[in-house]
Amino acid sequence: MLTRLTSAFASTVASARRRGNLRRAALAGLGALLLAGCAQPWQQFQQGEDESTIVAKLGTPREVYDLPNGGKRLMWPTQPMGETTTAADIDGSGKIVSVRQVLQPNEFYKADIGKWTKSDVLVNFGRPEETSYYPLMKREVWTYRYLEDNVWYMMYSFYFDDQGILRTTQKSPDPLHDPDRRSFF
């Protein structure tokens, strides 16, 4: 990605020089550098790199789960107040298989209602930000904060029956970011 940004910057500078607009070139360059610095943690790693590469950059994972294929999933959550969890899948030989942000709709929608258990949700999303139990529904609820489309602060909840089977899910606005609830008076 940085290579693409660098080449885009170079072509913008060359174009601006041809037109005699060096100030515009400088602003475009600054913008490209700022964008390069915005790479998210899960975008900085390549498949096949050694596990030590990601641990060196992100630190010791806060959560580690065994995967059925003999690998493991390392997680760096920002909960309870953050909206991201970086997850790295590592194969049995210690190589990175994938790195991604798991607290997002396309990941949540993979949950298989009626088949997934608490363990499946835990391995896929890490520890929840909040847990609660609704006795009339006979449902335990695990809730995760996330940022939908990089705009809306949301919460995604998983509802489990008394056997620990996922029965339903729900997304809702995050009350922590609701302007009507910020008043102390």
C-alpha cells in the first residue's frame, strides 16, 4: 500500500512541477504521508510471516485461543471502551495465516444461530465487553462494541440459551456515544 501511495505522490509532484504548482505538490505529498500513517494494525502483516513479527509490533496478545486445525488465534482487543479487536490466525508451524479486525458486521454475520456456542463466539470475537442475564427470556447476553462503516458506534449482542447455544443476535446504537445520554443533570 505504501508503494502505491509513494508512486501516486511521485506522479502528483511531477504533474504539479509541469504546471508550476509546487505548493499543490507539497500539500498532496503531505496528504499521502498522512494516509500512509493511517494503516490499521491488521493491514500491516502478510500471510506467511512468522508469528514473532506480529507480536513484536502489537505486543503480547491479551487473548489466545486454540483453533481446530492445530493453529491458534491471537487477539488484541480494545474493549471495553474501544471498538476493534485485531485477530491473527497462526498455523501449527507458527506462520501467519490471516490478520483482520473481527468486530465488524461481515464477521458478526458469520455466527450460525442454533449451531454456534459460547465457545465459538469467544474464539471468533474474544471476551465480550459486557455480559448480562435475562431470567424471563432465559438468555445470557454477550455484547461487543464496534464501529459500523467507520461512522456509527454500535453494540452487537449474542443471546445464548441455558445450554450455551446461540439463539439470536442483535445490533443497536451504543448508548455511550448517544448525545442525549451525555448530560449529567
